[in-house]
Amino acid sequence: MTEIRTPRLLLRRWSPDDDLAPLADIQADPVVMQYIGDGAPRSLDESAEDIERWEEEWGDEGFGLFAVELLGSGELAGAVGLYVPDAPPRIAEHIGIQWRLARQFWGQGYASEAAQATLEFALQDRGIDRVVAATAPGDTSSAKVLDKLGMSFTGEDEGFRLYAIDLTEYEG
């Protein structure tokens, strides 16, 4: 089982029995979800489908979204990880990074900490040499995380701001 420990977080695979209810609470928050997918909150059933899809990606791709757990409390803070985007076209079929955290964990550096560990995993454990990301124009918080990661703005496509990093130059 793939696990990554950072100073404050445990990135681990999903346990539907333990993680479904807290993930559903996170994804039911319209503010959390405003820049993810179509921007709509997700139901309990949709959150169950997300966990199932993320676990399938681990089997199919050798990577996926991790559950992000706080080491101190064991509380599920959200999700972070790698995926293969299907849109926008300029990044489709590349390997992307994404995250979503419960609102109470915003502004504490957890997204940056988890995303940095994910980039290190991509390079060191999976041999991935380039990672991309897409943000909505108003998602300044995610743009700040991408800047902290050293990802470069590469242009726009279908209304999204695109970023990329060559992991062979990544300095963590």
C-alpha cells in the first residue's frame, strides 16, 4: 500500500468504510467544489463513485488521488494526487495534479505540503517527468499553490489557466 508521510500529513489510499462520509461532507460544500469539475457540490453517491474511480486509477495507472489525513488527529482533510485529465485539450492525456481540502484546512499550508509530496512521489516513485495543472481564472488560492510548487504558467485553454513543471528540474 502506498503511503507518504509529511511533517503534518499522511497521504494514503482510500478506505471507503472510513473515508466516504467525511469526503462526502467535504464535497457537499459548494465553496470547496466551486472550481472543481462543473462546480457543483457532490452527493454521497457521487463521492462513493469518486473513491471507486480514484482507486481504479491506482490499479490502471499506478497513481491516483490520495486521501489526505492529519497526522495529529487522523481526520480526513481532503484529497490530493495525480490523474490523467480529459480536458482541456492542451493537457488532456498528460499527467495532472489536483487537490481539494475541507474549508477549515485552507490557509494552513496543507495543500502545498500535500502537493509537494505528490510531485516528489511522481518523480521519485513513478518516474514521471512532467506534471500539468489547470485552474479556473478566479481560483487564486490554487494558483498560489502552483507557484509555490514551481509550476510555470503555460497559457490558457477553454477558459482554464494551464501550468506545468518538468520534474527533472524539480527542486522540491
